[in-house]
Amino acid sequence: SPTAPDSLRAIPFSFALQKLPLKRPVSPTPFVPRDDAALAERCEDILSMQALGLSTRLRRSKALCATLALSGGLDSTLALIVTARAFDLAGMDRRNILTVTMPGFGTTARTRGNADALAEAYGTTLKVIPIHEAVSLHFRDIGHDPAVLDVTYENAQARERTQIIFDLANQHGGLAVGTGDLSEL
């Protein structure tokens, strides 16, 4: 039978904390090989596992395409590499990877140029959908001052981009491929 909270009892104790020096160095990245060849092999294994998983999902879901937000940054570049490999494994045409660049308030010419170059290099279909107007309307609706560069400002743009990617995937019978919070962690 469950014990009532008032039937619990406290047993006091104390102990002295001891600061002990470490006897050996401890790596802050214990799972990242230090040897360049081993690191390259580990990275290749990770990309292959991700691509195989996505390829299986594409085939089983009978997806016609994949939609991917391509900013030109690290996270979306990794997602594109994995998606391209998955399409190759599934025997799908990379032109059915719909890469979407969605310039917002902080988009630079450099990252935008990177996105364009990546889409071309990987043979994807690129779509450009500026989000300034939609996000500005949202700011007006919720009473947010766009001059306040806070979490609301950043997340409103991220949510608009996510909405577009999912809507395009739905429109075209595809899967939305996301990056999660890779660099944000």
C-alpha cells in the first residue's frame, strides 16, 4: 500500500567534501578521435548512418520529395549532404530535393550566396521565399516591436521558416527534413 507523505522520516547525516585533484587528463571530447584518419572515418560512418536512416524513411513513406531549409550555415549544409546521400541510396533524383532559402532580417549576402551555391552543387531544386513581410505581419499581430532583437524576434523567423518547409512538403508529397538544434546546443 502507498505510504502517506506524513509517514516519511528524515535521517540526518553529514560528510566532509574533499577536493581531489585529477590523476590524469580528461578529454572534453572523449568520443571524437584525435587522429585525422580516424576522425574522417568516424564522420563518414555518422553521415552514412544518417543517410541510410533517411533513405529508408523516404522509401517506406513513398515520399516524392524532401523539403529542406537551406540557410548556407553549418546545420543546413549537413542536412543537405545527408539528404543528397539518402536520395542517392534510394535511387531518387536529387532535383526532388526542394531546398528553400528564406531570407529574413539577419540574412547576409554571404550565407545567401552559400545556399545558392550548395543547391546548385548538389543538383537540388532551389526556391527563394523571403519571410520579411510574413514575420512583420506577425509582429504587428502580437504587438512586438521589431527593433527589439530578443527571443521573440528570432523565434518568429524560425517558426515561419518551419511552417513553410512543412507546408511545401505537404504540397509536394514529401518529407520535411530538419536540422534540429545542432549548433544552438
